[in-house]
Amino acid sequence: MGLDLEYSDGQTPLDEDEKEGLLVRSVTTRGELDELEQLGVEQAVEFFLNKKISLEKLLSQDFIKELHYRMFREIWRWAGDYRTTNKNIGADKFEIPIELKNLLDDATFWINENVSSEDEIAIRVSHRLVKIHPFANGNGRHSRLYADIMISNGFGKPVFSWGSKNLIKQGEARSIYLKALKAADENDYTALIAFSRM
């Protein structure tokens, strides 16, 4: 029996080759996959939020890939690898490294020049990461954890609350989050910054 996934609003479908990368063959439903992935995310949170990570390391593609790998290494064979297919969202698969380099260069400039608050810088980076969509799956969770690590390790501030809700399941919190992401797409980060600290 294969992996049968239903997708809610804002979730990017996996193609059949990507589904074949599932390491835990007993998982067959979205609910089972979500639970398994959540365990991986929690292990990555514990691993990274208790470490001292320099901004230089944080602002590298190696770290972006390492974070995704740590989150999903026990679930997906392709954890930590940039996606090899185009999706209904995100940069072209061949442009992912270029787009990430541009993002990391921008983030370095924003930090060095104090162009905005630390919260706004971390939220802008998170938003751009999810917009680039470098991985086949887990981009939203990855981008939020990346922002948490940046704000706590890089800036010494408390992690974001992200509405203190499960943003994977359909519900009011996910709807507010997706609406805030759409506003950020238009360069209005007010709602996303507010949501991140709700």
C-alpha cells in the first residue's frame, strides 16, 4: 500500500518519485505522516535551540540544508536535498541555490545595516525561504524553525510563538497565517510579524 495524501490549502503536493523517498513504509496517511514529521521537527528543535550557532554559520546554504536534514532525516531519503522538480510554488528547481544566495546576502546586509527590527529581519528571511520553497516537503516548518533559531541564537531573543497553534492542520490559525503570508508577498509584513508573536 502506497502513501495516500490529501492536501489542504497551502500544502505543496509531492510527486510519485518524492513519495518513493519515504523511509517509513508503514506510513500510509497524511495524519500518520504529520505525526512522524512532527517528531522529527521536535528532535531538530531540541538539537538546534540548545546550541550556540554563529550568524555566519546560520547565514549559509549548508546550514539551511543541515536544518532540513535534521528535521526529516528519519522520514525522507531526500531530506536536506534541494528539490529536483518544479512545484505550484517556489523558485525554478535550477534557481534554488541562486535564490538562496541572494536571500542570505540580503539578510547579511539587513543585519549589518540594522535596516529593521530583529523580529522583522527573521520574519522576512523566513518568508523568503518559504517562497523559494527549496525542498520537496516541510518548507513551512523549516522556515519557521529557521526564524526561531535566527531570533534566539543570532539575536538572543525568545523564539516566535507562531500563533501557538498547529499550522499543519486546517483551522483558524492556519488561515490567518496563510493570509499573512499573502500580505508579505506584497511586501506588507505587519500581519506576519504580529502573528509570529501572538
